[in-house]
Amino acid sequence: MSETNYSSKKPDDLKLEQTKTYLKHLKSYKEIMTLSNNEALITAAKKHLDYDGSKMSFSDFLKSGYDVDKWKDADFQEKFTQTMTDIYVERGLKNNPNIFKETSAEKLRNGDLEDQSLYKTLSQHYGGITKQELQGLVSKHKDNFVNIFSSQIAPGLADRIASRIRDSAVSHIKDSKDHLDKLVEESVAPEHRKYFTRSLTREEAIELLETYSQKDSPLDLDDLKSFDFFNVPYKSKSEKKSK
């Protein structure tokens, strides 16, 4: 394969630094959302299900079973989801102290339409879900909700929101030679580009940029060998050390 002539000219509409910043923080954003969902669920369990963390781990608590009749009660469902949603909102308020001063989840929840809209936005951003959506899940799963939310729903929420952020961050990148060449030039050390076996698709070039953004340095052989468009003609550093 002939080597691509990667131009040093940066397309004006690529917004490279801004895109890299969004991609760099995708992993940490997912971690924050996972922590937020865990905190919300455990707080609600302590408050409404008498979970005592000093007596058993939360994983053991999940196996212990619950009062089925309690979960059928609409008032209980409302209180459980409200506690969880308040935790999402409080995390959002704490993470932005310079923007949100002298307010709380309770004040926003009981405030005017603007406050309630902010409450909903913060819940979506830090939990990946609104109170109404959460309440629908509690109503559907009842006494199975805690287990299902912990093992299936929460991880899916983090992935879904991270995917939306990623799609938005790269939406301006065109499937054009100028754009894709620049992504490769930014992400891969010059001495490694000659080992590309073919031209990259738009998604492949974005994957390179995402990997580079999270590493924050040009990708080396160890980083690149997992991509099927890259043919390493000799052993990478880690493979040499293993001998």
C-alpha cells in the first residue's frame, strides 16, 4: 500500500481540540455516572429498605430479598424514586458550586417551572434518567427493581449517555480525505503510519482519535496492533519483554 500524504493543513471546521476534550473525558464521565447511580440506589435502600451497610455488603443485601407488599405501594414507589433522583441532582449541584449557589434538589423540585426543568436536566446528566422514567421502572419491576437496576439498567444508562455525547462530539467530522487524514496525523506517530494496510473509514479514524485523546500521546505499536487496518511487521515492546 502506498503511503498516504498526510497534510499538515488543518481543516477550519474540524474543531480538533474541542473534539479531543470531549472524547478524553468520556471514560471518566461513565465512571461518574456509575458512581452516581450506585450512590442513589444505596441511599434509597438505606432510607426506605432499612439497608445497614455496617451489617452486610450491598451485594449481599441484593440477595437477601425484600418485602414484596411494600413494593406494590404507590407511595413507597414515589418516595424511593424521589430519593434516587434527588441524589443525581445533588451530585450535579456539588459538581458545579460556582453555578448553583444556595440551592438544593428539594428547592429545585418544589420550585417554579424553570427550577423543575433544571432538576430534570441535572437528573438526566448525572443519572442518565428522569424521575418519571425511574418511577416507571420501579412500577414495572417492583421488588426486583434494585437487582435489575444494579445489574442491567444502570450500566446501560452510562453507555447510552456516553454514546450520545460521543455522537454529538464527532458529528461535525466529515467523511472526507482532509478530515480523516488529519485525525490520523493527530493520533498516530509518523513512523507508524506507513504500516496502515488500507484507507480508514470515518468511524475507524474517530476510534483512533478517541484512543489517542484518552491516552494523551501519539499511539504506539501496542496501541495500534488491535486495529485490523494496521499490520505490525515486528514485535511490539510488550511482546519483546515477555520473552
